Amino acid sequence: MLFKFSFFIISLGKTTVARHFAKFLGSVKATPADTFVEVTGSSLANEGVDGTKKMLEALIKSGGGVFFIDEAYQLTSGNSVGGGAVLDYLLAEMENRIGTVVFVLAGYNREMEKFFEHNPGLKSRVPHQIQFEDYQDNELMSIFQNLVRKEWNNRMRIVDGDDGLYVRILIRRMGRKRKASGFGNARDVHVALSKVRERQAERLKKELAAGIVPDDFLITAEDLIGSDPSQAIKNIKAWDRLQQMIGLTSVKQSVQSFILQVEENYVRELAEQEPIAVSLNRVFLGSPGTGKTTVAKMYGEILASLGLLSSGEGTSRFAIDTRSLLTLNNSHRQKPIGLRWRSPRSIRSADERHSIKCNWQGSHY
């Protein structure tokens, strides 16, 4: 019996499922063997037809199996020189290798839609689609719990339990990024756990320095969700430098007002209420030499220290005139997005007027 079962899968867990699928096909003799070859669209484009042919021949020589192409849309992207020829070659091989090789194409929804528009023959040769939905909060929590148990061999204790208030806050913060571009699902859980470990390590280091015998197998509330912003602000050097600057009363009051909003959202999270949407974008106006660029950099450092930015680095760009800057702003047409959804990765400013432009990632408060 011949199986014509090339298909494509979208979104999370793609490689893991494809590996299991290869083993399944081999076990039921749908393919002569369960060999799994993993490549990306860009790597195939770089290899060209000859390189791709060698990979496929090696797979067939091993007995057959699954040829997995992650980010397959890269074959037809604007930067791909040899991708189109490779795709045409693969389309022919999908027909020629039925019963020996199953082709699995993977990628994100929007990119894969454009990819299938490239060649009318794709849909007939890859007729089966499997949509992987984003993980919901309860599933993200299960992944987090499993990672913690596995990482510390069931020895780690979490304040208030592994399904307690602070873990729920951590998970909700991840979940609010679900509609944002680049939401990483299980990958985001791994990143969150890494940050928890970093905060825990820093805390243990301070306890040792203070002569306290630390508990290496305890994760505290601060480890999970960061410091109370009302306390954290006291230790932020950029905030101190801002207060020491001459004048700028209205600027200092504006930043103070923003920090109060962050503190309010932290309290709301502790009460398991939805945080209030607050935009991190700011427009700094003033005459030359009044400290706009300096304050913009401080603002970025403050946001990073509060956990609202992954980086406090600032990039300053010079705008030739106001009209150029307005064109720059209008070209993005970004809808203001609040803290409860996404927060910027870094600070960008445009001089002579400094407009905070953001690459969105994920919020803490």
C-alpha cells in the first residue's frame, strides 16, 4: 500500500510532532524506515538543487522516512536566490518518492499562506494541513510545572505552590502576549523559567553576602514575578540620576506618574485583576540642550530595570526636519498598545524631536 501523505503544520511544537510522526510512519510500515531529516527553507535555498538532491538521496539510501522543512516559506522569500528552483525540484520528488519519503512543511500561518500562492501545484502535492493552536494559560502552567519538576528532579519548592498566585501571575503575563506577533508558546515558558532562575541566583547571592544561609531549592514570589516596583524604583540608578538633574520638574513628574501606574498594575495583579492598559510610548519635546536625549536613555534604563524592557539600550536617530519625522511616525501607524498586552524591547528616539518607537515583546506589569 502506498501512502501519499505529505502535509504541512503550522505554529508551535512542529519539530517534536514531526519526529514522533516519522517514528509512527516507520512503525506501521507506511515508510520503509523512520529516518528523520530536518532542514530549513533558507538552508535548502543556500544548498541549491544539487545540495538538496544529495540530502534527499541520503534519506532514501537509509530506507526512507520524513523530510522535514521548517520555515518552508523561506524558499520563496524575497531574499532567497535559489529557493524557487529547489521548490520546483521538491514538487517533482513529492510525486516520485511516494511510499518512501513523506514531506512535512512547517511554518507560521501568514507566511505559509503566501508560500502556497507561489506555486499552484503545492496544494495538490501537500494536501493535508494540521493547525497547531496557541497554548492556553492552563496549558502554559502545566508546561511550566513540568519544566520545574524535571529541572530540579521534584526537589524545588515554590512559594504558594506551583499553581499558586505568583505562578498564575507569571502565566497570565505570558498569556497576554498570545495575540502578539512572535508569541513563543512553550518557548516563552522556557524563557520565563530562565528569568526566574536568574532572579533566584541574584537573590541567593545577596543572601550569602548578608550572612544568611540560603535555601537553594526555594523559588520565592520575587523570583517568579520580580520585585514590587514601589521598592525596585529605589534601587534604580537611572531614576536617581534623573532626580539629580537640574530643573525638568514636569519631566520628573511625568515619569513619576508612569511609575505610579506600574505600581497600581502590580497591586491589581496581586488581587488577580486585569492590569490597566498603559502605553510606554512617549514624545519628548523641547529646545536643543534641554536633556531630551539624556532623559530618553534614562527612561529606557528605568523601564528595563522594572522588567518592562528586555534591553535598556537607546538608539538616537536624527530627523532632518519635522515633516520627515511625521512621515516616519505615520509610516508605522502603530496603535498604542498597553502594558497588559505588550511592551517594547528597546528605546528608539528621533532627534530633533524624540519619539519613542518600539519593537514589542512582552510586559511584566
